Amino acid sequence: MSTALFINGIYDAVLTDILAAQVAQGGGESFLQPYKGSVVSMLRENPPTTNSPVPLYISTTENLSKICYTAEIVKWEDKRELSESRRQIVLRYLETYQAKECDLFRGTELGDGKAVNLITIRNLRRLSIWPPTSLLTKKSDDLPLKERTRAGGWSEVYERGDLAVFTISSAETEESSNRKLAEEIQGARNLDADALRRRLAAAPRIPERVQIISVGFRRNADVIVSVLNRANGICERCRKPAPFLRKSDGTPFLEVHHRTPLAEGGEDTTENALALCPNCHREVHHG
């Protein structure tokens, strides 16, 4: 029976960056660096290759008892034995797609020797339903994998090909998803009534499940509060009172909008922000 590797407790942010990198590259390979000073013996003794990958199952730090992701391991390296040219290749990739992992790769995070394994993976998939880790059987004793209470470590387990039924069928960025939907809406508007009815009759009632990956900005809460205080419940565009009060705290519902969007280099400052009612906010973006 084929075996696989289970890694216990990887940060979800690391895996989200890898999903985004896969979308940006149309596939490709990425890296994992488990926080441990010993090598993964099963990978050292039987090195995986692109033609003979090792299945990988992953739990996250927030869900240690669940199998949250699957992937394929196509290469294993001991970071202490990397050539300088290989080190630079990996570092350039991390700087581009997995920037939060650069310090760990350099050894400046957690101290030297805390993450010696460099695992190259492909086809990372986030499961739509997270089965329990107890579904996995350890090779060492043929017993179900016990629930973990702390992140860290790994186990050689038997492969579970049936986990594929839990995977999300595809992944795309939020921007590409919205753009695709807008194009499809425009195409639907060009149909006559009969053609639209025929397409509706033939369409599946349950929508396809996809992984939507978004990249945002860590907003300054002080800017948001200052702009809302400045507006004092009045939209700074139409000059009308907020349309309703928040259920959570009874404050006027206004949304903070950046004059120059953050994605276009705009500053997260009170000078670059306005408090807008939902209607004005939508009009600014879509009107």
C-alpha cells in the first residue's frame, strides 16, 4: 500500500499564499518549511520526484484535528546542504510569492536549525469539507492518527485516495472571478427571451464550488474611527444622514472609502479617506 506524509499544523496564511501563487503561475511549485530541527526520514530515504510524487495531507494551526489541505510532494531537500545557487533560486521565489517565509528560510526566524526541511509541493488543494485526521492510518503501527493538541511534527501514513471527493474543483482570484461573472452577465443581456429561458432550463441548480483567493490590506483602525468621527453620521458625499444604525453598537452605518485606492498606491490616511453611505459608496465604484 502506498504511503503519504501528514504534516501537523501549518499556518493557513502560508497555504493561502501558495494557492495565490498557483493561480498567478497557472500551476507551478511552491515550498513548505515545517518548524522542526529533524529531517523527514521517509522523504530522505525515498526522495520524491515530479514523476513519482508523495501525497501530502495537512492540518492547520487553527484546525489540528482536521485534514484541511492536500498536495503532492515532488522534491525534498535539507536546507543545510543547499548550494548557494540553489539557495538564491529558492529565495527569489519566496520573495516573489511567499514573502512571509523568507526569514524562516534565511534562518533569522526561530533561530538556526529550527526548520531544516525544504519541501517542494504542487497541486495544493483546500478541502471543501474537512475530514478528521483519524481517517489516516499511521504506517508505524497501523493505528488511526491520534488527534493533536499542538502544532508541529509529521507522520508517515497510508495514502487515502478517497480524499479527492472533498476537494474544491478549481481556484481563482477574486478579481478574475468578478471579471468572468461580469463578462457572462453582459453575454446574457445580449440573449433574446427564448434563448435565456432555454439556458436557464438546462443550467445546473447547484453551483460549482470554487476556491476564491483574495489579497487585501491590513487597514489602520485609527484611520477608520477618525474618519467616521469626522463625518458624525453624515455621508461626506451626498450630505445625508446614514441610512440606519449598526445592530452591534448603535452607531450610524457609513463605510470608509479611499479616494485613491490602496491597490493603486493610495495612502491609508484620513486625508485620503471619506465616510460614505452604502449607496454613494457603490456609485463611486460602479456608477
